[in-house]
Amino acid sequence: MRLRTALAAVFLGLICWCVLRAQRPFKEYPALEYENFPVPPDHDQRTEWVRARLRYPDIYGYPFRTLMLRDGREFPGYWTMDYPRSDRHLLQGVRRLTRIDTRLTEQVVDLDGTDDIYNWPVVYAVEVGHWRLPDDQAKQLRDYLSRGGFFMCDDFHGDEEWATFVGSMRKVFPDRQIEEIPDNDQIFHTLFDLDERFQVPGAQIFETGITYEKGPSGKQPHWRCIRDDKGRILAAICHNMDLGDAWEWSDDARYEEKWASLAYRIAMNYFVYDLTH
């Protein structure tokens, strides 16, 4: 009996060890806007929940050609917009406004054919008006979402960027419609009641005073989604707004509290919805 118990303990330990090894450790990548943003001390802490950021190929760079910035750095990709300042400000809000046990650092994930992405319950993508998913990556994103993952995207504007986004999203779900989320949907009422929403502007408002981007077609904010067969939202699509900038600049006195407040409340509702639906 003691031998069986010992063998069972060893077997269980091996399983746990393999699971922990399957989850990739935190890694920071070169970014468009930040090079030396402080890394929170809990970056290697194991918590119940972590929000991931998707590293995707875009229409200008990888895998088609290497681009260089004016300062001589290699173009890191549009997926790094606002990263990592936006992510870390947002995660402070998750700790403060919910009981979700999270660390204060994001996790960068890839649709690289490995099992890593399945370790992270929520994946966020920014500037998806510039992404271009190859067939294999679109297939893995579909598989991730079909298994219960949740996708949120943000910061793309106007008709042209919408068309680029849809071009890849149709590869992910060719048989599912993109629809407007009605005000009475549960996703707007999980933690905060958000019947009254408005356009959340990017940091360009500091110079221009204008809340929208990309001309007249960028004026109207859209809260859209894709649902599964049971009506659960799989993908939350924030078009003609910039929640990422709201989180990024939430500690700047020039950025109005009403915009930052809505951006945080939307995120909290979406995350809680994912955990409870």
C-alpha cells in the first residue's frame, strides 16, 4: 500500500511539473513606444488569472518583410501599440475593482501551433486594422475560442481598417456573424451597468481635441461581438475607440476621467463575463 501511495504521489507530481512547464514564463518584447517601462516585481508570480496580449503578423511587417523605424530600430509590429504601459495600468485596475487574482504583468502569446495559448483565458489584440492572420494561425485562434477562450480587440478605426480586420476574422469564423451588442446584453451588466456608453478617444485628443480617427467613418463607436451556438460571446470587438490609450494614459491629468472610467469598467465587465459565462 505504501508503495502504491508513493508511486501515485510521484505520478501526480510529474503531471503538475509538466503542466507548469507547459505555461511559458513571462517575457518582455521590444515595443513601438516604450523601451524601459518598469517591470512589476510579481512578473513571475503564479496567479489564478492573467490577461494575455496577442502577437500577430501585420500587413506591413512579419512574415513579409523587415521594416526599420527612423531611429534605426527594427519595427516591432503594431501588436505592441501602447505595450506594456497600457497592460500594466489595466491590470492594476483588475486588482482594485474585482476579486480576480491576477499578477500585474501581461503575457505575450503567439498562435504558433504550440499549446501555450490554451493556458491563458483571455487574449487581447490591439490595432487589428493592421493584422493579417495566415490560415494556420486563424485555425488555432478558432480552436482556442471554441474551447472556451475569450478574445477582445480594440484600437482600430474607419472603414479601411474594419475591412482589414474582417478579412482575417472571416478566416477564424467563416460561418459566424459579427453583430452589434445590444444594451441589455449580460456583458454590459456583469459588474457595472453600462447602458450609456460613448466613444473612448485615443491620445491624439491631447493635440487635436477630436475623439475620433480615420475621418467620418470613424465617428461612431461600435461594440460588436461574435457568439457561439449557445449565444455566449466569444469575441468582443471594440471598433472606432481606443480603450488601450485610455488605460495607458489613465494617470495623466490631461486625459478625462470619464473616458478612463468607461474603459476600465468595460474591461472589468468583459473579464467577469468570460469567467462566469
